[in-house]
Amino acid sequence: MIERVEPDFLLNAPREELVKFVYELLNENKELYSKIETMTDEITEIKARLNKDSHNSSKPPSSDGYKKPSPKSSREKGVNPIGGKSGHKGATLRFAQATEPPINHEPISQCECGCSLENVEVAVGERRQVHDIPPQKLIITDHQSIIKRCPNCGKIHRGAFPEGVAQPVQYGEKIKALIVYLSIQNLIPLRRASQIVRDLFGGSFSEPTILSAVRNCAEALKFTNEQIKQGLINSPVAHFDETGLRINNGLDWLHSASNKSLTYYFTHEKRGNDAIDDLGILTAFKGIAVHDFWKSYFKYDCEHALCNAHLLRELTAIDENDKQAWAPKMKKLLLDIKAAVDADRQKGLNELDASVILDFETRYQENLNLAFRENPEVLKSGKRGRPKQTVGRNLALRFDQYRVQILRFMRNFTVPFDNNRAEGDIRMMKVRQKVSGCFRTSEGAKDFCAIRGYLSTMRKQGHNALDVLVAVFRKQILIPKLA
């Protein structure tokens, strides 16, 4: 910064020195303007980052902290009201076939008039029913091998124990299934799961016993999970997502692939293509892959569809932070297309009318034109590298380049509007981490994924998770429908 001078200098200094001083001021102002411009951009970026939360970005609701945003649903009021929908069958507790003898409650033995009621003919009046559970206890069964000696030759014959009864004292299939159900399906930490069993039945499950049951269950499901994986490879539409997973205090990645009836989980130390290749689904998949804008997915030779829920949140951020007119217009357009697709699907139609599609595509291009006017290209300024573009322009470029993938749901009714299927399948895996902390070993994480993926699949297909686990420990594994 140049040295400041007294006013008298400006009045009495020679012309050459004044010219030199003016040039120095101009150069200094140029540097200051450059710094101010840089700082303004940084402040704008920091403010935009601070303004991001779960409603206008991909950040999870748990990251909102104590300053949770006011709910701002994209749904129009009255379109999907709260409560039971028309035609929905309620789940009110109703009278059922009694499993226990009735308990009769007698009136008083003498009327107010003094007459005895002891030998009066009875009639059943009002009936009430209580549904409850029986006293809980472990059923302990002795298995004895009977010995018989042949009276002719003297050979000893011993009765064989049934399959699965291999130890002098052991737990049965149902209690093992319950402990795995508590730990894997309900995400209860090992110590608390053991305490629940102890409080309910009086048994004493140690943590190593639980881990052993989980390990045996996961090992038994290895072939079935490979079948689920193959079913997803053959699926016409599949959802993909990934999220961070803490294993042994390090950051690994949980990858998921799913559709309406199948779920498969996979852990890997990497997030990108190395992990996706090892997963082995997208490498052979030829259907439509629904996912967010993670560029690793685009390297695979299949059709792609982008999650519009992510785009709606990004448009919300542009609308709130930058006040750009194109963002709410594009949001409304995407929701209008979704409403039109949903309405025609309910009518049993398979596609929108050509004129409706043309109108939507025209509006799409008009919104893009507005976006580029509001976000002109930042030209090269002499600095090294490509000039940094605005967030709005980068989003508009994505809408332009990937319009086919964004609007695929408009032309193909089998493609969903968003990737909520994958996000829902992966959400409870994050909940498990919050409840129980990180996995101690990668083997434990893989066992968890193997069982959880199978249970998710069977629950999607209408099965009871506990019954399914009992069948696994009985070596009568239920095979899911793969088509």
C-alpha cells in the first residue's frame, strides 16, 4: 500500500510526481477491488453453505442441529392429506376366537329386596375381551439317545440326535432367531439385546454368543444373497446409493442396490468405481439405473435416471440464497410433470399424450434459457485454470446436459420420480450407526449387511422377519421371488 501524503503535497507537487502518485493509486485500487471481489465471492459461498440444511441440500436432517428449518413440503395442500385415505382398512382391535376359558363375573348374591340370587338361572350379559401375552419362559427340552443291545449278537445301537442338536447344552432356533432379530432388524446393541432376552425369558445370552448366531446366520444366507444380487442384475429398473460407514474407527462405504422387492448391501473401503466394480451389479446391469448425480455411476453401460428429489432441494437453495426466478419455475415444472404422470398412471395409461410432453419440454427449455440469462458465463480472467462458475449456472448446465436422464420418468412410467427407494433402504443402516456406533470389524459389518439385506427383501415380499430368521436357523431358508 502506498504511503499517504498531506494535502499540501497535492497542491504544490510537480506534475510528474502527481502523475506517478495517481498511477500508484490506480494500481492500488485495482488490487483492492480484486481482493474485495474475491472476498465477496468467499462470503457469498460461506453464507450459501451456512444456509444449507436438509430441506435445500442433500444434507441429512440429523445435521440440522437445534436450528431445524420450518417444514417446507413440496406437496400442494390438500393433495395428500394427513390420516387414513379413502378405502383404507383400519386396524382396530376386534373380537377374536378366545384361546382361554371365559372368566365369569358374578353379580352380588342377594337382591336389595332381600331375595337370594344363588340358585337363579344365569344368562350371559355384556362381553368384553382382553388380548395379552402369556407368561414368558424358556422351554427346556431334554434330548436322550436311547441305547439298545441286540439280544442275538450283542451289538449296541444308539438313537441319533436330530440335526442341529450337536452340543451337550445349547440354545434353540427360535431364541437364536429372536436375538438376531433384535440385533439386526431392530438395531439394538448387543448388551441391550442380551438384557432384553434375560428380562423376558430368564436366559443369559453373552455378546460372543450373539455374534456367533449372527455369523452363522450370515454364512447360511450367502447363496441366497447371491440370488438376490442376480435378481437385481436382471431387474428392468434398480436404485443405487452409497453412504459413509464407520468400521473400526475408519471411514468405509456402504453401497446399496434395490428395487421394489429386492435389497442388496455391500461394504467397501472405497466409494467410487473400484467399489462399484467389486459390487458386481452395475458391471452387468442393462436396465435403468436410478441414482443421484454421483458421476461414478455414469461410467456404466446402461440407461440412467436422476433423482429429482435431489434437484428440487438444489433448486430450493438457488431460490432462497440467490433469489433467481428460474429456480421456482423449474421446481414447479418438475412437480407438474410428476402430477401428470401420477394422474395418467392411476388411469391405467402407460405414457403421456404427445402434446403434453411437447408442452413440458418447451417449458423446460424456456426455464433453461432464463437460467442462463440469470447466470451468464464467467469468462477467463488471466488466472490459471478454468474460471469458477456460479452455483446456479452449474446447476443449469446439469439440467441442460442431463435432461434425458432427469425427464426419463416423464417418458417411461416404470421409472420413479426420485431415488427414495434407495434412500429409504439405506437410511436404517445410518440409524444403526447412530444407535450402536461404528462396527468393530469389517467382517461384522459384512454379516450385518448380509442379514439386513435378506430381511429387507423378505419384508418387501410380505414375510414376517422373525419367522424368516427361524427358518434360516432350521436350515429351511425361504427363497425370495427374484422376478
